[in-house]
Amino acid sequence: MNHTSPPIQPTPDVTNQDKTKSWFYSDIVKDHFFEPRNFLKKDPEPGQFNGIGTYGSPACGDEMRVWIKVDPKTEKIIDFKWRTFGCGSAIAATSMISVIATENGGKTLEEARKIRPQEVIDRLGGLPARKFHCSVLCDKALRNAINDYYRRVGFFDKIVSEGNRMIDKIMKVTDEDIEKAVREGAKTLEEVQEKTKVGVNNSSVLPAVEELIRFYKEKYFNS
Amino acid sequence: MNHIYLDHAAATPLNPQVFEAMRYFFDGKEFYGNPSSFHTPGKEAKDVIEKSRKNIAEILNCRPDEIIFTSGGTESDNLAILGVARALKDKGNHLITSTIEHHAVLEPMIFLEKKEGYKLTRISVTEDGIIDPEEVLKAIEPDTIFVSIMMANNEIGTIQPIAEIGNLIQKYRLENHSEFPLFHTDACQASGFLDLDISKLHVDLLTFNGSKIYGPKGIGVLYIKRGIKLQPLLFGGGQEKGIRAGTEFVAGIVGLAKALELVQKEKVKENERLIILRDYFITEILKRIPKTRLNGDKTKRLPNNVHISFLDIEGEALLLYLDAEGIYVSTGSACTSTSLEPSHVILALGLPREVAHGSLRFSLGKGTTKEDIDTVLEVLPGVVKKLRSISPVRVEEKYWNRG
């Protein structure tokens, strides 16, 4: 597993729009889960796509892979296919972002880069709160695919690397802080909390923190 | 749509005979007195409790005063662990358990370790999910006061050698002229299938509850061998010999006693039926669906437990696809809990996280028929195939089914 960057989380100011009734998920999530749009049925032919992005790892419970076909003249996404290993909301979220990126003739790469988890969650009619952090990683996979396209066509100045993200806005802890803590030897949630105070007064961020810790442990210590 | 419920390890439907036995204590017509009251209705309620206690004691082959009623399995486990450890604080501070215990055992143990200065040893299991009794013995130190090992695992259904472990602990106590360590077992998953005779199990404390044996939810038992002191968790009116204060759940107690009686009476025949069904189900899944793996020992497992890893897909997605077909199963997968961690039990078998994430538990019950299993076997391959076609993951071959 060659991760180059940590898993993305939704912006921390997302609100819980859990409108579910008897089922865990909204009707839109259900629809996209049972009838996923645009997933890649057959392995791609050479030249079928010109940008590929992957994100997550099955060990963390989610992995998304995105294939895009970009029109070099307009820089619009004319085809978007994907595969996802993950729970119901992860599958539905990837399906939804494929719709968002290709509807109305397709978004330009610049527009597509601005798609954020909150937009995907809104379009899905909300997700249960605990699913925010783990299941909407598809925007990150898409941005990796966009970077991959620019790399292939040699527009290196257009490759954008991800900046820091605020994980816990109460304690002001970013993913970089967590990365630093793990590199300095913190191996468990408790040890990372000792160093960063992440999630001390905000337990809702803990699943995201656990995932980051595992990610960085894998990255730096292969464990 | 025909519903197929295969989650009996989580909860069983109430047996109508049990409901019938409980009815009089629910309908408010006659038996509503507080068992602690000194008048006739109170005495009647008290008598009913004592009769139930006696019936349970007969099945456990113990004395009635060794049976304490609680609110369920979690409370019984907590009472056993916190109660004994705290009462024996001046005798020693080392506790032993296993890596595959239920959270109702692990969490109080970890609490004692983190907050109250106890030392905790967690015994590993074999790759088939079985605890080696010798490993337990080896872990015992002079200051070990308490050992808790489950009778059967709630996720993978493996049956642990409780009698052997109990025997070794008794021998250790004799040879070392010590009263300790005490030995507790959580028998919540086992009580519907296995013999609960205390004298054969060599345990000092034993937990079971109503919800796994076609009895009511919200009622449990802690068997405590006479003479063992423990510190209560609840203080109040002195019910249950002061060990568990609070007005008794009379209807629940009656229902639990009835449920245990019925399930123990029918177990030999029912186990035989379920084992045939279970083994058929396992064989057919492994045969019909590639890249599947049975977790837990093939034979040392509960008659109703089928636990399978479906590689390359995630358990919750599979659960929801089956749910849409009216098939109700369970996953120990992270997404159903508040944490993202996959099941600690599957990880304890030495399996990687990507395999743990793709695991499902099917737990059969009294109502499960061969037709049900055949229906599931028809639906399952297509659902797995569809989810695999969506998945980018291809887990390595070495984690496939063991030969």
C-alpha cells in the first residue's frame, strides 16, 4: 500500500442531516447503494481513461478507485467510472460523486476539484453522523485522478497537493499534528491524545483520528 | 416477503411458553406486589422468585442461594469482575482474561487496569479461536486473584475448554494452598446449547441471561459460589442478599427460569438438528462462493454459529444487501459501532484487517429450517458477486480458506 497522503475527512463544520426513518440511510443513499451509477464493470481498455486516482485502504475499511476521461480541449470530465470497497454509504457516496462530476455535460477539472464531502452528503439526503468521516473519501480519490491527468499531460504546475485539514476544531488539531505525533512514536489513540489533546472534548472525531493513526502507522512503520 | 432471521446470537424471539409463564406477573391483576413487602401479595411475589431460583439452581446443580438475579449479561459480568476484584484488592491485583471476550468482560477489566491499578493479562487464542488451558495456567502469578474466560464466543461461536481450565485452576489452588484465583465464565452464548452443571465446569462464578435462550431481555443471572465475597455495584434496599439492590423484575425472573428449563430440556435433540444444518450451510457457502473462509474451529463451535469472511467486500454492504432480501444477519464490522476498528475477535485470530472487515455472522435458531438455508444459499452468491464487481480490492490468496 503506497499512500502518499492521509485519508480526507469532511470539513468539520458539517451538520448531521440524518433524516433516516426505519432504514439506516436516506432513500437516495439506498437507491445509489442498490443501483450504483457509473461503476466500472470491466477492467479498462488502454486509452479508455486518462486519469486514475485511488484513495484509502481495505485495512482501514474503505478504498475508492476512480477512472476519468478528460476532454483535453475543454478540460471537462466526459466519463467517470469507479470501484469502491466499503460500507453502504461509501458505495453510495462514490456513486453520487460520479453523477455530480459528469452531469450537465461534465464539470471542468477546476470545478470538479471544488467538490467537497458536504456537497456529496447533501445530495445524498444526509448521512448518519458517524459515517461522515469514514465514508466520503471519494472526493479525494477524484482529486488524485485529476492530479494524475495533469501529470500525464505534463501540466505539472496544475498539480495541487492537499493542504492540512482541521480534524478537531475545538482543540485545533490538524491531520499534520496527528501525523507528527505518530512519527514521534505515539501508537494508540490515548498516546496521540496525550500529545495533541485531539478529541478530548469532542469524541465525535475519534473514529477519524483512529483511522489517521492507523494510516500513518502503516505509512511510517509499516505496521 | 419471507423473512429469514439468522441473528439468534444477538437476540432470540421469546418462546410463547415463556411468555405464558410470565403473563401473570405482567397483567397487573394479581401478582403486582413488591417482593420485599411484608403482606400477602408481597410474599406471593417473593415465593415466585424463590421457586424460579430453585429451578435454575437445579439445572446448574448448585444451591439456590448461589443464584443472583441481575439486569442481564452485561451487569452479571461487571458485577463478577468489578465486585470480586475490588473485594480482593488486599489479596492481589492481577487479573487474567482472553483476547476474544465480550466487551462486557473486556471493558470492566480494562477499566480496572487503567483506573484502579490492577494488572491485566490477556491470553491469546489459536488461529481457530480456541484458548489453550495450559496458557491460562502459565499466566497465573502469586498475586492473580481472578480469571475470566468465556464458555463460547459470541462472534465466531468457538467453545472454550472451561472444565479443563477450571480443573487446572483448582489444582493450582490446592498445590499452592491458596483460595485464588477465582474462576468466572460468561456463558451467555453457551447456555442454550451446553451443559451448565457447575460441579463439572469447576467455575466459581458464571454469567448467563434471558435474551439468548428465547427468554425475556433485561434479566440475567450471576452464579456465585457460596463463600465468595464481592463488592456490590448497586446499593439500596438490600435485595439479593445485598449483592444486587433494586426491586426484582419478577416477570423476568419467572421467564428466565422457564426459558432455561425449556432450552436445556430440548438441547440434545435441537443441537443435533442444528449441527447438521450448520455444517451443510458452511460446506455449501465455501463450495459455492469463491474466496470465502470459515472463522473459528470447525467442530468446537456452537451448533448455531456460521462465521464467514467474504474477501474483497465489506461486511456492512453485504449485510444491507441481504437485509433487502429479507435475510437478517450480523457483522462485527466497525461501521456498525461507534469505532472504526474491525472486530477484536477476528483480529485476535491473526487475520488482517481487510479480511476482518468482510466478515458476517449467521446464527441459526429454533425456527431455522433447511428451506431457509437453501434460500440464503441461492441469494448469497449473487449478492457477493455484485459487491465484488463494485470493489477495487483483491485480497491475497494466502488468506483464503484453510485447506
